[in-house]
Amino acid sequence: MKEKKGKLPGFTFVEMLVVITLISLVTASIVIRLNKASGSGRDKKRLVDMRTIQSALTLYSSDWDAYPTTLDFGGSLTDGSGDRTYLQEIPQDPSYPTQHYYYSSNGTSYVLCATMEEEENIPSSGDSHYPPSTLSGGECGKDCNYCLQGH
């Protein structure tokens, strides 16, 4: 801060510009970190949702020797008569309605897919994880990058 004879003390334009620039950089850094943390949290929920749906599909298949041909995300998975409920509410993608889970089944096998926001959150291996490129016919939808398959 400079003080000139006969003038009131204050900050120069350059000093103010430097301070505003620094505050902007710190704010941008914080916002980027918060957005990445939010995406990571949604991805963790996607992984849990996918495993929950996979478990319900396995139970359904063990009772009926087939997988359901469709899933109503947000609805329930029952035996059709309502006698047995396998999943009270089939989870929807945490970013619904902008993002969706994808499900495709012919009754004897299924593919369940999601779009993960952060590549590092995609498990690199697992007994049922299939990268979309290994699946035929584009069952995963246009943007999916994580799929589970059952047969």
C-alpha cells in the first residue's frame, strides 16, 4: 500500500488485481475439488446400486430359472403375483433423470450398465465386471463405461 503526499492511503490498481486473481484461483480450485468429490460419491452409490440389483436378479433367477426381461427402475422387482418381492425399489441412477442405468435381458442372461463419472472409480477387475467393449450389440447404451453381466 502506497501513501503519497496529499493523497488518501489506499491500494493501487495492480495490488487489487493481484488479490482478486489469487482469490479467484483459490475459489476455482475449491469448486473443482468439490465437484470431483460429488462425482466420486455418486459413482460409489452406482457401484452399490449395481450390486444390489445384481443380487436381486440372482435371487429372482434362482426361483424362476430365468431373468426378468425388463426392469422398471424406481419400481419394484416381484415375482409377478406379488407373493415375493426381490427388491422393494429398484434404484435409479443418482443423476436421474439426466443419467440412467441400462438393463437388457433375453431371459437367460442379462447386462446391467451404468455411466461412471470418474474413470478411476471403475473397478479394474471383478468376477462379473465387463467393459462395454466386450459385449455384443451395444446393450450398454451410448455412454456406459461399467457393466455387470449374468447368465
